[in-house]
Amino acid sequence: MTDDVLWCHDLYRFYRSGDEETLALRGVSLRVARGEVVAVVGPSGSGKSTLLACLAGLDEPDGGAVTLGGERVSHRPEAERARIRSRRLGVLLQYGNLVTHLSVRANIQLVQARAKGERPAPDDLLEQVGLRERASALPRELSGGELARAGLAVALSNDPDVLLADEPTGELDGRTEQVVLDLIRARAGDGRGVLLVTHSPAVTGIADRVITLSDGRIAA
């Protein structure tokens, strides 16, 4: 019996523009186990963000398959992919995951309204990321470090089996970066699978494994 909570096999993704075809992913296969942090690194244009989007079911691969918590995510209608995401997946994208006109607490409640089953109390989540006193603040009222922590709270609000994050520490200063990484590492310690797309040495420093993408392939 495998302990893998996220699995993809032989993913291909290509884009066409007129007569030009760009291969973003070329047969990528990987696994993430419960309790494991995996970092994906590589130069810009190597396919990292495309891979994360396919793993999250936000984009469809042209070939291959993605399985999350025993359920196939790829090659299903968007409504079914959204249902799986709401129950099993937390996603923190580089451009943020907060609805700008809602408070931090309301952003968490919005995600939880789409999920089923028992979920952590919003104020408890905000306490964990050190933002309980900022629960009523709008995203524009938060500092960069507070935004990163609020985004992480939202990504964890459905108590996901897997956390996927694209550059989770962005332009944060060293102290705030470490706070966010400690929180992410703690989620893995609770038995979640974590996959992080990053350029940051500090992020790769908390990973159990580092996977390098180059030109849409996993480098040997």
C-alpha cells in the first residue's frame, strides 16, 4: 500500500500559437508522500508553473494523468476538478489567492463554504499564522509578510491532503520567510503532502527532496 498522496505520470502540455508549438511539459512523472515536502526548481520557462497548474487541476495536461488522494484529477470536467480541489487541495499561487474586497476571515469562510466535512475554525487558523488580530482587515491593508501568511491560511482552510505553492515566500524578508516556511513544514509534520515551486534556497532548505525541471523535463 503506497503512502503517496499526490502522483502524476508522464505529463505532457503543449501550447500552440499559429504554426508554432511550445512543449511546456515533456513526460514529467513524480510522487509526493504524506508528511513529505518536495521542492521543484529550475530556470524561468522550464515548466514549473505549468506543472503546478496541472497538478492542481487548474490546467489540463495534453497527455498523462494526475491523481490526488486516490482520485484522478486530470481529464475530468472542471466542475469535478473543482470538487476535488475543494476537499483535498490547498493552492497558494504566486499572484495570491485572496479576494480583494473580502476580509481575511471572510476569505477563509468563502473557501470553507465550498468544502465538506469538519474544517478548522477561521480564528484558529489565523492564530496559527499570527494574524488573529488582523482577521477583519482587507488584503490591501496588510503588509507583504501579512499577505503571505493570510494566503497560507486560506490555502489551509479546507484542511487539505496536499498543499501546492508557487513561490510561497516571494519577496519576503528573511525573518518573515522563515516564519512562513516553519508553518509549511509543520503542515507536513501533520501528515500533509507539500509541493513547492521555488527559486529560493531557503525554501529548498526545508524540503525532503528537490526536483529540477529543465526544458519541461525532470533533470537526471
